[in-house]
Amino acid sequence: MERPPSPTPLRQRAQAQVRLAGTDEWIIPTTTRRAEEGDGDESWRVRDDGKEALSTRKRVARVEWAAAVVFGLVAATLRIHRLDEPSAVVFDEVHFGVFSSYYIRREYFFDVHPPLAKLLLAFAAWLAGYDGTFEFENIGDSYVGTGVPYVAMRTLPVIFGTLVPPLVFGTMRASGATAMAAALATVLVLFDNGHVVQTRLIFLDAPLIFFALASVASYIKFSNLREQEFTRPWWTWLCLTGASLGCTISCKMVGLFTFFTIGTFVLPELATILSLRLSLTQSALQPKRFARHFAARGMGLILLPSIIYLACFWVHLAILTETGTGDDFMEIPFQRTLAGNPHLLASDEIRHYDVITMRHRDTKAFLSFGEENPTSNHVFGSVESSGISEWIVEPTRELPATGRGRIVRQHELISLRHRLTNLTLAPLKNSASSFTRFTGLTEEQVARRPNATKFELVMDDAHLGQQWMSKTSQFILIQDETQEVMVVRKHAAVNGVGEGMDVSGTSDLRDDAALFTVDSVSLQPDEAGKTPKPRAAIPLQRLPFLTRFYQLQKLMLEHNAEITDPHPYTSHPSSWPFLLKGISFWTEGRTRAQVYMIGNPIGWWLCAVALASFPCALLVPSPVPLD
């Protein structure tokens, strides 16, 4: 059998080349050069050149680590310097500072952002011994003498901000940039005024930026290991990417854009794996290999971030167990899980002939009727409760003279008589197709339309026969004649009349605008003249975590969608590269001292020029190599 031909000197050279990690430099070992010249024993020189390449790589790595440490020290110096100034509430510390107070007092609050960054700030305050008594009410309120460890609270954003420049340097090197290019990018971030200011104050932005950058850096490291698939380093960087993504979206909803950024790389990689042309033997295994890659990325980039996101909310809800400022945002069953909630302390069973006021859940309007209606003689929603909002609950069945048989229960038919006008609630018309308003009927009209005044009481999450409760029972009223449900909706100002609330009917029994609660109840004596005693406080209710989590996510998305009015400090994105407008975070009137957030002109204008020049560079034809 003939021996295979020995490799040519050119092939030897290609096989022996070693690329320095993270650089564009290639080392040609001495053995290759001397083999081409025809002298020397190669056996010992191969080992010698391998050690030389490894030693060079270690030296490069040590230099890069030293550079990253220097960048980190400079970043820390810029942020720690005079961190105690100003010793007053600055800009959004009004919001994120008081959230720490709520966490420490364990009082429930509502915010449109996920809780991770707020939890970290509260943890820093708790470690510093903060008691949660300061309210952060106004920009400029002094911290002096309040016991607020504001320097310790600002230190947490400083730590995250300090880590960003070294991470930028590492990310650039991992992505293949030269050392000079990586250093330039790092310096631009390091001395950016806007980033320095944002990471010196009690804001959510420092953790958000760090975790977003960590997501990108981890995925670049993961992609660089594509030839080492399913090894321990491969799994490590994949999981680190997922963990960073989970932390990013757990700081702010805007972290979703980081998910989309990573997704733009994941999908093409999966498509490449699926369409890879392999040998006949390997092609049979290709679907299985694709399935493994798909499952690995699903677990690392979807399941793991989801678990972290859920865990943050679990901790959030586990801490906030007391009644607080966020109660009114939540549905009644959620509020019943909070200790000290008024709905637990002042809830009574409702009996027939009791006088009640009914409040709409979403608009907080009271169901009212009378001359105060500015448009017509229709039932309407009023902002305040008064005599026009009082209704008497009347039965549509025979009642016992006394006892618990007089309690109103789930799915019972009732009538509602207005206390001041003595008119009974009914639809304005009895045709289901034209029923849009409610009015009051006299006794003669009720006699002609007996079913028009009957309403079925349907409580949310209640079993058959469950008693109707003030404060805690959410319910809808289904008109028996038309089978439509009563809803309350806001209407815009018309002919000089201000914004108000319309009460109408809809056939959609699941309409969220149909939910009411009984805000107050005046207990009336029974036929024996005995007035029921007020009910004792209801014990805390239990609600599954996922139920509370889902409700909170829904509210967060709804409130984010409702933020459409321009902020007084807003600036259009087209002005950002040119730094046309900054934001004054804090001003001291006497000394005219100011904290003003704006980027570094050198960095931003340089980047603007580079971005504008990049399309032109793509149009320049590449030089054709000469033979």
C-alpha cells in the first residue's frame, strides 16, 4: 500500500499556523519555517513552538485583564467622587427611593416596571440600616438629618455603572475587534456624562444597562464556541446569556428589546444548522442535532429567563404583604390578601332592604340618579358619593321576617330602588337591540313592566349561595328582561360639559367595564325591628401566586399602554446624536448649583459622524488583488 503523499511546505505552513486569541495576528512556528528550508529536527521544535504560542496568549490575556481593571478603577473614581452631593432628592429618586421605603415597611405599591432593580435598591438600603420612614415626596427634599442612607443606596448603581466599561472592553474583544478599537469604545462609554450621572443616583438604569450588556457579551462568547457545541463552556455561556436576559427584563419592560436583539442572532444560527450540507452519514443525524440545539436554546434563552422573571415577582409579592398605596389598582380578591386592607376591616353581609352605594371598579364612579345629572334623566356615574348614589336593595321573592334568609346571595334576582326619588332602576327601553341607557320607573310603570326592574346578581369567583358582601365582593348586574349587563364608560366633554361617566348596557357579559363593588352599606332593621350587628373583620384570604402574577402583568401592560401624553422633559430621538436637549435633574436655587444630564459631545458627535460615514464605506469597492 502506498503511503499518502507528504504535505507540501505550503500545506505544512497552513496547518502549523496559530492565531492569537482575540487578535488578527498569526504565529508560524519555527518548525514550519525550518522545514521549508530543509534543516532541523522537527520533533522537539513542535513542542517548543506550542509553548511559545500558549505563552503569548497568556501574556495578551494578562494585558487585557489589566486594561479592564484600569478602566474599572477610572469608572469607579468618576462615580464615587462627591457621591454625597447633592444631599437632596434628585429627579426620579422621588419614585425609586420611596419604593425602597415601601419594601422595608412591607406596604404594597404598584409600579409599571418589574421589581428586580427596585428590590436591589431596597436591599442596599436595608443593609445600611434604613427604617423606611422617609417619603421622598419632592425633588430637592433634603436628606440631612432624616436618617436616609442615601450614599449607600447610590452606591449600588455606582457598582453596576463601574462594571460597564470593563464589560464593554471584553465584549468588543470577544466580538473580534482589535485592542485599539475595543479601548476606543470603552473610553467613549467611560467618559460619557449621561452614563456617569445615571449611575450615581437611585435610579433603575444602572442595573438595566449592565444586565443588557452582559446578555450581549455572554451570547458573543457562546457563539464563539459554536465548534464546541454541548460542552461545559458552551452550556455555561448559554445559561449566562439566559440569566442576564432574565435580569434585564426583570429591571424594566424595555429589556424586551434585548431579547429581540439576541433573537436576531439565534434564528439565523438555527436556520444555518438546519440547512447545513453534510455527508450522507451525518445528514441522517441532522434533524436530531437541530432538535438538540433548538431545545438547548429554548431552555437557556426562554425557560431560564422566565423562571428568573417569575422568581423576582414571587419575592416582590412575598415582601409586600401589608396594605399600601397600590391597593386600589388591584382587584378585590387581590386586596383581600393584604393585611390591614379596608376591604377586610369594613366588610358586611348585605341583606334585603339595606341601603347601599355601588362603585364601579375601573372608573371609581358611583352609580347615581337624580337632578345632578348634567345631560338627562338617566342613571350616570358620579365622582363623589352622596344621597343621589344611595339605592335600596329590594327582593323579588318572599322573605322570612328575620334571620339569615334575608341575606342576598349569588345568582339572586334583586331590584334597586333609588332612595331619594323612590324610582326603581330599569332599562330605558325593553328592546335588547336598542337598550343603551338606564332610568328610574314609578310604581305604575313597574306594574306594567315587572321584569324590567329585575337584575341577576353575579359575583366574581363566588359559589352558588355565597353571601353578598360590601367592599370585598366584585359583581355584575344582568338585566333579566334584556339579558344585558350594566357597564360604566367615560365620555369626553361635550358642549362645555366636562368629562363624565355613561351607564349603559352590553351583551358582552365578560366586559371588564361591568364590575362593581358595594362601597358602603347601611344596615336596616328586619320586620322584628332587629338591626344586624356589623360583621367582624374578615381573615386574610389566600390567592395563588400565578393568579396575582397574571393580574399584575395585565395591569402593568395596560398602564404602560396608557402612557401616551408627552413628558415635560421628553426629547425626540432625532436630537440625541446632536445633544440638542438635556435634562435638569436638580437645581439649588440659592447657589444655582445644578445636576444636568447630557452626553459627552466628543463621544456622541464622533459616533454620529461614524454612523453617517458607514453606508458610504460600504459603497466603496474592495481592491482587487493582483496575480
